[in-house]
Amino acid sequence: MKLCLDACVLYPTILREILIGCAQAGMFQPIWSERLLEEWARAAARRNPTDEVIARGEIALLTARFPAAMVQRHTGLETRLHLPDENDIHVLACAIAGGAEAIVTMNAKDFPRGVLASEGLERRDPDGLLWQFASDDRETVATIVEDIRATAERLSGVSQPLRALLKRARLPRLGKALV
């Protein structure tokens, strides 16, 4: 299953790492475009210039790890598409051009289900998607999440209880499924 990852699920880090861990475990094939990755880097830059440097390094590693994930821009496709926020049309175009089954996004209002369905796509909330993955293969998802939790704890030097970490990452359903 191919899933287009919107920039809002690529940045923040915990959510991205869990999604990418699931992709590495073969639960789905991620797709994105250069513009989506650039949105991630710009979001990081707004937070802190150092964060942008880190994001660009992570983007380089991610594109090397998933070379087939990059979808080339299709301007002609973008011109025929309509969404409530025209700045999101590129995401829809990426999903269509890349043969995705769904767009993984937290931005429900700008990706109406009817518009997506007319293009053969679904909108998937990351928490619901990851909950589904955990329902299908709890052990694998639990291992992925625990590795990320342990890394967050090691890097921050602060205790990172699983449920609280996932709640901060806007993944409360996944937290309930794994605790």
C-alpha cells in the first residue's frame, strides 16, 4: 500500500519516526515530493535555524533510504485539481501521480473526503492509521515505538513515559493500544 505523507506528519519528529519505522517494517510504501520535503525543512527553520539544518540532514537520509518514494511534480495535474486551500494541491497531485491509496495528514479540513474519493484516494489520520497497524501487528509496532521512546529519553535525558510521549505526538489511540 502506498501512502502519501503530508508535511504535517513528517514534522514533528516522533510521529515521523514512527511512520518511517512502520514503512521500514514493510507496512506501507511512503511517497512524497521535493515540495513536501521542503515544507518540512521550512517548518523546522521557523522553529529554529539549527532545526532546519537537522531537518535537511534527515531529509537526505530519508530520500537515500527510500529512493522510490520521490514523486516528480506534475504541473498539468495540479492545474485541474481543487482543494479548499490551494497551497495543498501539490499534496493531492503527489498522491495521484505516485499511485497512493491515501494521504496521511492531520489536516482534515483542507482534504475533503469527497474530493479525495473522486480521485480514488482516502484521507488517513496518522493516529487511526498507526492504531490499525498496531491492531494488525502489535509486536512490530510496539517494538518500533519503544525504540523511538528509548531514543527520545536518551537524547533528552528526561524520562519519556510511553503514553505521555504518544499523547504529545497527537497519537492517543496508538498510546492506548500499546499501553
